[in-house]
Amino acid sequence: MVSLDKALIALDKSGSFRVYLAVTTTIAETAREIHKTTPVATAALGRVLTAGALMGIMMKQPSDKVTLQFKGDGPAREILVTAYGTGDVKGYVSDPDVDLPLKDGKLAVGDAIGIGQLTCIRDIGLKEPYLGRIDLVSGEIADDLTAYFFISDQKESSVLLGETIAETGTVQSAAGMIIQMMPDPKEGAVDALEALLRDAPSIAKLAEEARSDVLSARGAVLTEQSLAEETLGEMLKRFFAPLPAEFEPELLEYRDVRWNCDCSRERIEEVLLSLGRAELAKLAEEDHGAELMCQFCRSRYTFTQDELLALIKGERKPKC
């Protein structure tokens, strides 16, 4: 298992396309552990988390935020992921227990989500966030996001997402890549990429193989960060090796990506206050308190009757 998640951004030599590539094994495994997902739910949630992390590092400012919602009529019902310009990402699936038979030997992610819509909300600090929505193409996540970039953003893009899951249900490898065309690409770039993508390898297996080979060659002298970066570099090199030299991607920067839920007691207090004083008073009088759970990380926050009454009066428990 890749123990340190990392991403890179690259631009090909001709300036025709940009590459966002990430290994997200720890993110996907952390989500599985928190939500106790079945393999198909693990795959579905993991893919959206990977996509969210990649879209997060596309943002210009650390405080910029992107939210992806896949909502369908399948048994998984909804997957919601929020990512930030920092590379932090969190998410949940409405039904973590969804269990479907394999389809053509693969996890039936499309059937788990079903027919529905993909909504993307980008908040870059303006008065109103940007909202885009399309009908799902297949529910397979990568296909839907490729369509979203073209339909809503008018950007020719290719999205690759994948994971390998052990018989025990744990995530062995998770990775993803978004390739986006730049304005006025050099002649031949689109054709070369289309030919490359027709025979594209599994992105998750590529991550496993690249890491294994880097470990074999230099593992004894590498830190976890160096291992993560060299694994990404090897993935980039191998994936794009068939392209003509003029379209070879060149590294621009590495970026950190990680699971991080930013919930807090103060934020949960804001949720309670949004209910209104009458509802808070009812909770205090009838239930003698309240317990709320964060949907993203499943942390529980308990409020006593006195604490609810203090919120109603505008008093808050001081921070430690």
C-alpha cells in the first residue's frame, strides 16, 4: 500500500495539455475505515475522492473549495465530496453497505449510482459560487467527469480513476489523472492523446507497479516523501512514453493531497443555531440535550441540556 498520498502537475513540451496526476491510496483507505464501506462503495467513494483531490489542486487559492455530488437512483444514492485548494479532501456515501455482484468481472460502480445527476460547486470567494450540473453519462465517475468538463466547462479533458481492492476489502492502490487540453494545442496533440488513451493501462495498477520498481531500485535510500514523488514521476514517464517526444510532459510541481475533515464543535454549534431558538428550546426541554454526527468523518458531538440553553442565550462554551 502506498502510505503517503501525493500529486503532481505537469505540462507537455509543446504547451498543448496539462496533466494532474495523484496517488490517493491512503485517502481511499481512510474513507473505507471511517465509513466501513463494502468493496463497491469503497471504489465509488474512492474515485470521487480522488477526482475531488485533483480538482482541488486545480484551484488557485488554498481557501478555494470544490464540491462534487453524484446523486442517482441506484442503491448508493449519493456520494458527496468536498476538496480545497490545499489538497485536503473529505467525503461520504449515503449507503456504505451497498453490495452488488460483479459486472464483467469488475465492481459495479455505475449500477451502484444509477441514473441521476452530477453537480459541481466551485467556491472561489465570490458573492455566489459557480454551480454546474449535468445528467450522469454512466455513473462510472471518470466518464461522468470527462463529460462534465466538456459540457459545463467547455474544456476537452480525459479523466482516469481507479483502485485495486484486496480480498479483505482494504484498498491496495488508488490513483487518478486528469488531462486537460490547453488553448490552441499544437497540431497532432489531440490525435496523439486519443491514440494513447485508447490503450491506457489501469491507473491504479500503474501506481502499484511504479512504486514497486522504485522501491526495488532505490527503496533503501528514500524517505516516504521521496518515494511518493519518484513513484509519481515514474507513472508520468511510463504512461506518456508512447507519445512523440514533442508532447512529453514536464513536471511543474508536486502537491500534497490528504484526507482531512475540518469539522469542529464550533461548526456544529452553528448548525444547531441555524435550527432557530424554538427548535433548540424543544431539544433542551424534550430530549434534554442533543447529539450530532459529522457525515464526513462520523465524529460525534454531544450537547447537554445546559449547553443548549446557553446557545439559546447567546453564550458559548469557551475554547480550551
